[in-house]
Amino acid sequence: MLNKERHYAILTWLNRYERATVNQLAKAFNVTRETIRSDLNLLAQEGGIERCHGGAIIKRRIFHTQSVNNLDTTIIHFFDAAQSKKTIKSRHKGRKMKGKVCILGSFNVDIIANVDRFPQSGESIFSENTIIGPGGKGANQALAVSKCNVKTHFVAKVGNDQFSQMAFEHLSSSAIDSFTLYQDKEKKTGTAIIYVCQSDGENMIAISPGANRSITADEVEAITPEVRNSDIFLTQLENNLPATFRAIEIARRNGIKVILNPAPWSADVVHCLKNVDFLTPNETEASLLSAIHITDLASAKLAAKAIKARGVGHVIITLGAKGALIYDGEQFIHIPALKAVCVDTTGAGDAFNGAFAAAMAKGESIIQAAKFACAFASLAVEKEGASNMPEYKDVLTRLTHYNDKNILTEKN
Ligand code: RIB
């Protein structure tokens, strides 16, 4: 293990257990006590930890920046889970946490124009209300996970601009327990221009990925301890694909279940499907991947079957107002959606994926997890903004309206 990786692993350990002795760490990382002492002294100098007699304690709200192999990148580690009971209580309102999800994904600044209708080509229209806020499929999904009383670690890359500060403030003030933010010194933070149609809440998005696309396979490799400490690894396709595929491989190698939300669509996704336990395309992505145009539940079933044949463990097609279709190779299970007053569909898929990952990390069955995710997403579309996720207690209330008799199972 390289020094850099061991330092990160030590921070991860301290994040989890709050304190560690030199002896424990030397044994865990199979190095001498002298090596650990010098690691701890260095980390203490950087301000990440405090030395104590015979070991170290993690500091409150660690904001640890270190240079890595290539000089164009900086890492910001933020750990907030190992704090005083009081802080945990205020973040999670005293609720019991269960399971852990590690998310690799994008952070974008969303510029959202609320419009009466989408503009035609060459047309200028007015937006009554334009909002700038945090977004990115990865960050939105991490936020959704964190709302479900599940420990959350988020990994992303931002640029060297004022938007990176927005990322830091957004993530550190959220219920996300810890994150690793790489910072590219050259590229800009990702942005997304979003139109939301006020009549039906539908959206159109143009993403400028910026630094999201410059995360490297080595940077992903460095978060192995976080992946290994999780129950579920969740990712999407907004980062550069070689790094994303490496992360999926790391999770698979360590026996961690992988959920891949194949959005935005890339035909290259086929190269990683064998390592994916749960693939969660929407209708468009499922149609493109299967070459079967989905128009209804029957065509969705054909598409799910074709996708399953490409090697994924389970296919879960999100069908918007029609709910979700699960296919495990033996049976189709249709989970109908709950009724919602749709205000903004942006981030509905993120809400579904985050909630599904959280429920799976808690050890729920696939059907229960998909049902929970449908309820979570039905509340998310009632709120404006892609990162505006519902409260856990509201999801539980909405779930009481769910009629399990509507869940239909059909043998293959
Ligand atoms: O899924 C919604 C998200 O897609 C937005 O927040 C936008 O940033 C894009 O990544």
C-alpha cells in the first residue's frame, strides 16, 4: 500500500471508529509502529487529526486537503460522521443509522429556468423564475441516500472556481456523513442548464461535465477503503467512464453490491454490465440498450429480458408515472408508482436510485426497496429542484398509502 493510500485508509478508520491506537493501526496495515507514528504526525500537521497518548483522534468536521501524485489535483476529505453524539443527533435527528452506501458521481451547478413550455429551435422565451442551485446526478443520489438514515460517503471532482466552494458548502451542510472531493486545477466545475416546464414538471437538460470527467482511475483506486466499508456501491455515467468502470470493478472484487444508473446514456455502458448487480435505466436508456422501443409494460418486459441477457444481475426499469419493473431472469415484478402532484421531475431518477440503494444497504428485499424508492421519488417530484429530497418520515407516511395487491409478479 502506498503512503498516500495508507493515510487515506487511516483517516477512514478514524472516521469510522473516532480513535485508534498506534498498535491497532500497525497491525491493521501491516507496517511498523514507527511508520504509523510518522503517518499520524503528518496527518496531525495537516490538521486532519489530533495526536493523543498512544494514538490519534479524528477532529470535528475534518477538512483535509492533500496533494496527490499529479500536481493538478487536490483532495478534500470531509468526515463528519465521527463527531460528538450531539452533532450526529442534529444531523440525523437521533434516528438509528443502518447500512452504508458509497457513491461515486458528479457534482454540477444547476441553472434551472422555469418555463411555460420548452422553446422551439431558434426561439427566445421568458422564464419567470430562474434558480441556481446544487445538482449533479451523483450529488443528488448521495443526498437521497443520506435522507434515509443510511451512512453515506460521496466521491466527486470539482473545478478550481467559485462553484467548487458551492459544492463544499452544499455537501458539508447536508446529511451526507463524509465525502472525498477532488479538485482539478485546470477544469471548471460541472454545470447543467435545465428547463422545467411548469404545466407538467417535465424537464430538458444540457450538461457540461467539466471536472466530473477528469477523475482518474488512480483517484478512484484511492477510495477503495470507502468502497470496501460499504454495503452498496452506487454510480452513474456522468464521470469519465474508465474511472467509473474501475470503481465498479473495485466494488465487485471486494464483494460489494453494485447499482449502476446508466445516465446520461452512453453506448459504452455495455463494457461493464457483467460487474453490475442492479442496473436502473429509465425508459429511454432501456430502449437504447435493448434496441426495443418501450411504449408500455409489455415492451418494457421485452427490453428488460434483452438487457438481462447482456450479463447484469437484475434489471430495474424506472417507468415514471407507471412505477418500476424488476426483472431477475426468472420473474417480472411490476411496482406501480404512487400518485403525486408533479411539480418538477428533475432528479426523480436520482431520488429513486438513492432511496433504492439506501433500502438495499439496510438489507431490505428488492421488492421492498423498489417500493420504498417509488414512494421516495413520488415525493421528490412534488418539490422544485433536482437536489430537493423528501424527509424520511414523509416517505414512511406515503408508504402507508401503498397497496401491495397492486404489485404484480409474472413468471418468465
Ligand atoms: O438528474 C438530474 C441532474 O442531472 C441535475 O441535477 C443535473 O445536474 C444533471 O446531472
